[in-house]
Amino acid sequence: MPVTAISTPADSARQPFSPAAWFRAHGQTVMLYVSFAIFVLIIFLPFYFIFVSSVMPSNELFQIPPRYWPSQPTLQNYANMAESIPFWTYFRNSLIFGVGSSGLSVIAAGMAAYALARIRFPGSSIIYMALILSVALPQIAVLVPMFQTFNTFKLVNTHHGLIIMMSSLMLPFTIMTLVSFIQQVPGEIEEAAYIDGANTWQIIVRVVLPLIRPALFTMFLINFIISWNELLYPLVFAHNIDTKTLVVGLTELTDPGSTYTKPWDMMSALSVLMIIPVLLIILFGQRMIISGLARGAVK
């Protein structure tokens, strides 16, 4: 009678390694990590070159073959940049412009979004459709009439004029986003608050706003980044040092050695300093958004 051999774990361990079998088992994971590594490299490569250019001496910036790290890193580019433009004045103006316009747009959009999401009145659908269509309108198309209007009301070269102008441009997209979030809030929660004796204002402040707090802060963050990086409208509506922003300062940097070339070393230094506030607010906002989502809508 033939005897059948029984395989043991030791026999399985002695089996030869098969790359094809290993790739079939782990191929998806490997491709996922490789794709993610390539994506991160593509995203962070421009930031790396901007940072390297900001600490590289100007005589090494355009060497052939190119240098990927300076032989002697220096902070002189930052000092030259601060001497070329009033950095701290422009930084203050950018902060006022970014925080003011994003805060005003979120506050106004929150009230408008609640009205469009919860209150049915004649023409509400037409207003919402007009908001959607206004998003597709090019900014340059309304530049001249807006400048004439703001100049008539003495709002050019003023902080509040820039804030009103920028917040009005960001309102349509902000309203559309907040309407979708408010519609996800169960109406039964508001009805229960009405039964308990709360009025409309108390329901908005104490019920709806806490539930959509992550959406409010996310839109504040997005609008702040848009305002912080905006060039066209500050360039047209701000002509004084007291109202110009850092993005406008990028266009004002000049090379003392030549009239026709741009000081890429100083522009890189200013770009690095402009990225830092955005990174900080994103790190802070990420923590707040996660904590808000973890609390949930039902308590």
C-alpha cells in the first residue's frame, strides 16, 4: 500500500522563493506606496527648489550644471528682500486682508446659506441659480465696473474696501458649499428646538452653527488661502504702501544689478515667508476639523 507524504511547516519553509507569487500577494500594496511616493515627490519638489533658492548665493543660483544644494547656505537673500520692500507693513496688510475678507465672507454666507436652505420664499431658486452662474463669471470681466464703483464710494486704497471687494467675490462659492452642509442637518433637531421655545436666531447660533462648525472653519481656511494669494485685485485696488499686500510685493522686487532681470533669490525668500502662515493655519485647522467631526451631530 503506497504511503502518502505529509507536508510539514518545515517543508513549506524550505520551498524556494517565488518573486511572481510574492508580487501577486503584495503587488497592490507595493504599487500603492510607490504611487504615493511619486505623488509626494511631485508635490514637494517645487517647495524644495524654492527653499534652496532662498538660501543659495546669487552667483550659484544659475550655475551650469545646476546645484541642488548651496555650498554655503546664507540668509542674505532674506535681508536683501526686507530692504527692498517694507516687508512687515505688507505682511500686516496681507493679514488684515486675508482674515477680514475670509471672516466677512463666511459670516455673510452662513446667514444667506441658512435662508436658502431652510426658508422657502418666492425667487429663492432663481437666486441660488444666479449664485451658481456667477461662479463661472471671469474676475477680469467685472474689474473695471468694480473699480469705478469703489472709486465713487472712496473705497480704493482702503483696508475695508479691499475686504468688502474680496469677500463679495468669494460669497457665491461659500454660500453654495454651506447650503449643502446645512441641508444635511436633520430638520427634526430644529423642530425640537422650536418646541422647547427657541426662536430662529437662537436655533441658528446654538443649534445649526455648532453642527456645521467644521464646514465654517474649512471655508474660512479656503477663503484665507485665496485672499492671501490674490494678486489681481490688490494690484488694482491698492496703490499705497499702507494697503499693498505681500503678493504685490513680489512684483515690486527688483535686482539692483540689472533692470531687466528678476531677483529670483529674493523672490524665493519672500515666497518661503508667505508659505509659513498658510502651513500654520492648515495644521491648526486640521486639528480643529477632526475634533469637530469626532463630536458628531447627535449627542
